[in-house]
Amino acid sequence: MPVIVSNGGAPRVVVVAKRSTAGSSTASTDAVVVDRPVPVIATNADTRAVEVVGKGGQGPAGPIGPPGPAGGEVVVLPAAADIGGHRVVRSSGGFVGYADAYDPDHGDDVLGLTLGAAVAGDDVQVQTAGVITEPSWAWTPEEPIFAGADGIPTQSAPTDAAFLLVIGFATTATSMRVRIESPIYTDN
């Protein structure tokens, strides 16, 4: 590892070939930690041993992000096909795809609602319980929300569906509490 020595009694700087924390020392100070290159006036190669003085401390905390769902309420699985956000999905073979109330094979596989869109093969977050807020929704508070056709949640019970499935309840006009109930199969 090369060492660069500058004129004027400036500290020695260790130059590293990959991302790392570099330290320097002088006779007048125990250690100086640098996080970017330090300009030097003149340099000479120095092959003397370098003493590692220690690891830098924790930096300041970053800004607090928005609260997310409680642990265990979101699963991440790959999308079987392109999927939109805030759609009702089912799990099949380790992938998620739209749940359709008109397909009797989908009733027992409903997993939850997507939190965002995903293209086929990419991971998608699916909320299985808890509250979801979406500003474009216009729910009637305290009324049930059903799985509809092609993964679309609806407050109108689907007519002629293969099954009826309550996926949650509206808490406000723009929020719902996800609570997947047991499907009720019809003769359709």
C-alpha cells in the first residue's frame, strides 16, 4: 500500500485502491481520519509501515422515513406477470398473480394487495394484513371490500362470480384494513 508524504509537515495520507476508510497520523496528533482526497504539494513514495489507528465512529442519523406496515404484514414474492399497484393477488407456485373472483381456482389462494407495480419476474410487495392508504380510492367507510375481476378491489359484491371474498374493510375514504376472509363459493 503506497504512502504519500507532503511538504511542510502535513500528515501522511494512506492511498487505498478500493473503497475504504483511510487514516493518517503525525507526531503532534494521534489520528486524523479523512473521507476524501487531501491535496498535497509534493509527493515521494514511502514504503514504511503504516499503523492502523482504528475504525471511524457512527455518523449522524439520517431523516426518519414514513412508517411502514408492521412486521409480518408484508411478503415479497416474484410477479408471475406484469402487475399493477393496489391490486388483489393470489399466490401460486411461489409467484403472485391477479386474483379473479370469476375463477373458482383462485378463491383459496388470495394473499393480499400489492403495494406497488412490478413487471414479470420482479419482486412485488404484498400486504397481507393491516392498513393501506391510497389517495385515489373513494371507499365508503366501514363497508366491506371484495375481490373483483382481474385483481380489482371493489365495494360492490361481484355478481355471477365463482366466489365472494371479503378482503378487508374501508377505514376512511382512502384507507382500508386488509383482512382476508374465507371465500364463499357460489353455483356460478
